[in-house]
Amino acid sequence: VQLVESGGGLVQTGGSLRLSCEVSGFTFRDHSIGWFRQAPGKEGEAIACINSITNSRPEGPYYVDSVKGRFTISSDNAKNTVYLQMNALKPEDTAVYYCAANYVFGRTGIHCAYDMGSGDQYDYWGQGTQVTVSS
């Protein structure tokens, strides 16, 4: 099982980046994929989550309030890849960004409908990619 993030970098305030999370080793559609971030000296933050079932419903995908309207999570099932498009970036978005996978079976698991749970509920993690937003 492997999740590999890419797309991080240095960008100015107001700029954009698109992060990618390529997954392998498990059935993509059976998992929800979440994005988390960890800033220096701060607790980790769950920011967005996508699930193949709730993605097309009003209740999903899930976004934390701090990124709503600026970040968009999407998936390309053919490429087993989840994206996080980040627009209007702010210095407070500076962090290491991680993607993680949660196994979903029936009503068990994180469905990314109105919430995305906490990090300890996710089964697999990527290595992270650094995003730095300069002021």
C-alpha cells in the first residue's frame, strides 16, 4: 500500500498550487481519501475528504471551514489519484500536507459526508509534501 503526495512548493500569497495523491496497493473506490496538514508548532488539521459515493451528493466532499471556497478536492479514479486544488493561498496555509486513506465498507468508515473524522481513523498515510506561502 502506498500513497505518494506531490505538487507542493513555494508560492506567494494569493497564489495557487495543486497537490496530487497517487495511491496504489488497494482498491481505490473502497477508500475515502483525506487531506491533512501539519504546521510547525501546531496540531494537525483535517482539511478535506472525498469518497466515491458521497462525492456526487450534497453532503460531500467535506471541507474544513478554513479552506471552504478556496480549496477543491477531486479524484481521477482511472489514475487512482486524488487532487487538492488550492487557490487564494494564505501564509497560514503553510504546512506539510498529507493524504491518507480510510477503508469504507457499507456504513463502516469515513464517508466524507459532513465530517472526515480524525487522523487516527485513517489506515494509510503518505509521506507528505511541503507547502510554503510567502507573505
